[in-house]
Amino acid sequence: FSLDVLVSLLRQENAVDICVIKIPENIQYADYFVVVSGISTRHLRAMALYATKVYKYLKKEKEPSVKIEGKDTEDWMCIDFGNMVVHFMLPETREVYELEKLWTLRG
């Protein structure tokens, strides 16, 4: 399961404003941080579910299991694929938290 596969499936699912951030190697969190918007709660869940299904189908034996946060929320979900972390957010929630700025600003 690669970044290219993830971005392709998000585009296929009509994701809005896909933002991919390469995380510096000295931060041992993940390789990529992805933020994407959906047009509704249902759209967010559909994208997250589809990404999870594709990951489970394509993942290699040694790759980690998926971790999902925010299943019970209406405006945000996060999936940890091990080397990639994806935040699915409604546009207004994304504006409030500005995750892209937090991960791209250098101190």
C-alpha cells in the first residue's frame, strides 16, 4: 500500500483538497501526513472505509494493522496506516485546526 495508491483512491472517491506532507526523517511518527476534506460526514466515512478496505487487501504480511480514530465524530476521522497518517475532515473543521500549517511551519 503506497502513497500513490492512497492518493489515487482518494481522487477516485472525490476527495477535496488533498494535502500530502512529507514528515522529516528525524520525526519518527510516519513518513507522510495526509489531510483531505469531504463534503459531508457520510462522504468522510465512505472515503475512510474504502481506504481501509484497499489497505487490508493490498497490505503485506509484515505491515501493521490499521488504527482508526474518530469513528463516532461527525467532522473528523483519522487512519494510521503505519507509514502514512490520514486525517479526513469536513472543510470547516479543517479550517479550525489548520493541521497543514502545524506540520509545515519550522520552529
